[in-house]
Amino acid sequence: MKKGLVIKSTGSWFTVKTGDGSYINCKMKGKIRTLDIKSTNPVAVGDWVDIEMADANTGVINKIHERKNYLIRKASNLSKQSQVLAANLDLALLVVTLAFPETSLEFIDRFLASAEAYRIPVTIVLNKTDLYSDTLANLATELHSIYEPIGYKVIETSVPNNKNLDQLKEVFIDKVCVVAGNSGVGKSSLINSIFPGLNLKTGEISDYHNKGKHTTTFAEMVELPEGGYIIDTPGIKGFGMVHMDKEEIYHFFPEIFKSASLCQFHNCIHIDEPKCAVKKAVTDGNIFKSRYNSYVSIVNDQQTKYR
């Protein structure tokens, strides 16, 4: 029996790095598939697993060790509920762009709420700043004003201009970091610029609505020479939330959670109730309307799905 770290998933096969530095291609033991029937992938990149050798070159995963956290999203497979993007994370880097393609604020907020639910710190990376017009530069300033006061660091980057790449590199060292974002925001190009030896696959933006092409097909964990790991994930077109009780969703919006303590009713959902401190904070400009709208959208999604 060997313990190892899952560093790559291709759907049915997993590459596991063992303690002696060996890389072993493994399949899952059949019974593991039933452990979490709500997930499309019981084993995820970043999982620690026990394996036994099936022959000289391949192994079988027969145990998944308890995760400290994981990043999860609604699966595209309608027969399942969720997809685990990566497990046992120290940090998530959410790469966003204001244009070419545009990342919506609601996408950002849904990602942040999901990460908050599983206690994963997030840094927002605002990429492709070399393409900004004056209007986009103003939007970038607004992004800082929305997210930094509530605890999220925002780093502006540009590969052609070498902007803040050294600062971003420091974020990765000695951590297990997942890099996520819409297709086409430049995740792989950014990582390759910081760590040239990794040679991650990159692609161009498609002409159709400036949306990115998927270039990373499966999640993969790459060891950094300076220490730590990067997990490059497939581009995400949308970030659907998995089931959360509508009463607890406000917990995952730090500024809403803070204002909620002043509401008249302890079970306030902060949508239709009278004397709601959260709605007052939105009216007074102490909570950004975009954040509140994202919160309401998530609550409505949960009410629709689980009636």
C-alpha cells in the first residue's frame, strides 16, 4: 500500500505522485465511485489517496483521505449535482478580465461565495490590463473598491507589459494554489510567463463574441521549482452554485454577514423583510448593489431548484 498525491485527472485515469517520487497511473476501485454520488468525480486533483499496485506500471486507488477543503461547482452533467475542481487548497486565484472576454461581476461573486463556503482564501487577478481603454481603467478602479474593502486582494497583471508578475509569483510559493476563471482570460499564459519552464498549453480567443477556447481539458497539478503546486483548471463558462440553504447564503458575503447582525428579525433573508439592515446598507451605499444583486440571484436559484 502506498500513499500519494493526485496530480492529474483525465476522467477515468489519475496520475498519483507517491512519497518516493514515482508517478503512477491509477484507476479508481469500483466502490469509491459510490462514496459521493452527488459528485461527478469522487477523486480530484489535490486529493491524498492510498493505492495498491495492479501490476508493474499501474495502480488502483482504494482510499481517499479526508480533505481539508475543496473547490466545487455545479456540474454540466445533468445526472450529477457537482464537480470538484480541486482539493486541499491553500489559495484560489481567480483570473478575470474586463474585456476580451468580459468576466461578469456575478461570476466573480458566485466563485467567491463558493470559496467562502469551503473556507478557501481567494486573490482576484485582474489580467490583460494592457488592453484597457479609459473606460476599462475606471472599471478596474471600481473592482478594487468593491472587493478590497471586504477582504479580497486584487492584483492587476499584464503579460506583454510584465506588470506585477513578480508580485504574483510570490503568491504561489510554498502553497497549493488553484488557478480558475472563464475561458480566454489568460490563465495559462500568465502562469507560463511567471514560470517559463512549465510550458502549459495556451490558446487564442475565438472570434465568436470574444469568448475563449478551452485549452486546459483536465485539471492538473504542477510542482513549482521554488516550492508549492499550481493547479490549472479548465476554463469555466459559468459558475453554478451547488445546493446551499437559502438561509445561510448571506454568510458567504462578508459585508452582508456583517450588516445582517443589525436586522430586526434573526431569520431575515434580506430580500422582502421589513427593517432589514442589509437592504438599508445597500440603499446607503455601504454594500455595493452588484454584490447584493448577486446574493439575491443565488438565493433565487436555490429557491427555484429545491422547491
